[in-house]
Amino acid sequence: MIRTKYAGESGTVTASVLVRMLAGTALLAVSGCVVPSDGPLTAEVLTSGAGGKTYQIPETRIVFDVVNIDQRVASSVTALGRPSLASTFGFGGPTGTPVIGVGDKLAVTIFEAGPDGLFSTTDRKSTSIPVVVQPDGRGQIPYVGSVRFAGMTLDSARDTIVQALKAKAVEPDVIVSLDGNESRTVSILGDVGKPSVVPLGLSEAHLTEALAMAGGPQKAPYDTYVTLKRRNRTGTVLLQSIVENPKEDILVRPGDQIYVTYDPQTFSALGQTEKTGKIRFDAANVSLVEAAALAGGGNITTADPKGYFVFRYEYERAYRNVVGDDRFRDLLAKGMTADSEGRYPIVYRLDLGQTQSYMVAQNFPVRNKDVIYLSRHPATDFQKFATMMSTTASASRNFQLAFDN
């Protein structure tokens, strides 16, 4: 038995007692969850989402689902996981013949057969009259008076003027053309060459044509977003989606507001990836395999290959397709809510312990602002525990030897 004693206010304590106290304190510290961690384990993520259970953060209750990635899920997310202007507004189609509106500038040219008519002389057979359609929809024509142009086509305006002049002019004929189309315009703002109000003229125009009239986008299409606001509806898509899918190049309408925004696509890599932080796509599309490569792969000594997760807010139509309508309604009943863009929280899981996962991951798209998390292996916590106990035991032996000496 060690004979050394320490005299304190509470009496004497042997060295062996101090050693036992030190070891006990270390054990309590470990049992009190002092073992360092680096994000949730695979099982913790699965448990937080399975069965509609909730993951709790301060003052906020988040309900989400955890879905294993297979070929069906990858295909559904690829096909339905992006917003669509065509779905929001429809592709559009002929809306009838464009008509004259308030603010339009007209050129009214009146011809007469005789040399001494109201609008003709011996030098010329016609007179051109500029007309601006007033707020009341009317414009003035000499010897005709006030004509209501708003709502008329160019042909109907011509016929109206001809009929009014037949009893006054010598075999009159009329041409009405559009000099300035102020009633059929769209405003295009943001990261374009010439932010401006763009006249549509008398023909239909696709979204890309309207953008071209404003000087075109200034950045790469895979880092550029286009937002269309029409009355009380708003839709935002990546310009790359419009380039790749002609159905998204919808027809614009008078009064549309278009905003072009430069916002490079990124994802965040966390957990046991070799590279953590925000990582740019620098490409039109990035698959989960490519994202894993951009993050440097996993830490071979600490990563859990069964716990590769993608945290995302998913659009409803993709969410419903992935989990099914019944499951989606169940999640809503348990408190799942959408974000400001109408998307719902979901976690996709890839098990890299299965060979087929490497094929499936090539078809699973990573989206802008995704969080990719590679969980640590459960064995790493035991290793940390063992290291702490070894350190504690070594410190205890050194402490005891100091008393012995």
C-alpha cells in the first residue's frame, strides 16, 4: 500500500484514493457525453426521419422524411425536381390579333385620287398624320374628329377612317401603321446588357427573344436565374433549364416583369468529406458522384459508407412522386411545412456499401444549396472513448508514481 498522504482541510487522503477519484471523474466525463462528435451518426439521421418522427432544433419543429436513393427516386428527382415556368404559366399560344392600346404611336397616311383634295396637292397625293393614343383610348384625325383607337386592330382602324372620309375626301384610302408600341411591353431588369422596357410589337415573343432585346444575360446560363412575374404569379428557373428544354421558353405577355439574377450554384459539404465548406458547381449539372468527387471523397479512416446524405428542400411534385401521396399527406398532418418557395424538407440517403449505389448516384442530381453530409463511422466514437480512457489511465499512473517518489 502507498504510504504517502496529503493533509488537507478535510483530513488526510492516500494517493491511491486520489488515483481512484481521478479515474472516476474521467469515467463520469465520458459517460456524460463529453466524447467529441462531428455531426449525427447514420442511425441518428435515419431515426430522426423514419416514421414521420421529428428532428428538434431550438424553438422550431421540423418534420421531414428520409428516403433511400434508388433508380426510381433518382429518375423522379431528375424529372420533377426543378421548377417549371411552363407548369406555372403555361407555354402560351396565340391570344388573337394584337390590338392598339393606350400610349401607342400610330402613323396614319391618307391618300386621295384628286390633286386638290383635303389631303392631296398637285405635288403629292397623300398626307401622313402622327397620332398618339390618349389615356381615354382616342386620337384625333383631321376632318374625322375623335376616333377611339384602343381595342382596334390596324385594319379596323383603317376601315373606320376610310368610312368617315368617304363623303369628304376624293376617293380616300388609308394606311395605318404602328410607329411605337407602348401598350405591349415587358420590363427586363437585372443582369442583362440593357435593362429596359422592351416593346413586343405586333408579334408574339418567346422569353429568350425578349431577353435578347434587352442585351441578353451577362453570365453563364448555369449560374443565371430568370424570374417571371405575371399578375399575381411568380416563377423562377435556371436559365440553363430554358436552354435545355424548349418547352420552358414560354411566350411572354404584355405587362410581364422579368428579373435576371446571377447566383452561382453551390452545395455545402460537411462531415467526413476530405473537403468541407461551400463548393461551386461550375457546370450546368452535377451528379451526386461528381459532387462527392468535388468534395475530395470521404475520409477513409472515419467515414461511414452507409451514411451519405443529401439534405434538401424539395418541390412538392417531386416529393409526392418519391414518397407517395399517402405518405406526403401523413407528413403534412404531423406538421411538415414548406419554405418560402413552397418546398418541403427531405433527406436522401445513399448507401455506398452497395455496389449499385455508385451507378444510381451518377443519375441523382445535386441541386443548388444542397447540403451533402457524410456521417462518421460509429467505431470512431469508440476509438475516441478508448483514447480518452488510455490518456486518463496514463495520467493516473503518472500521478501515482509522483506520490511514490
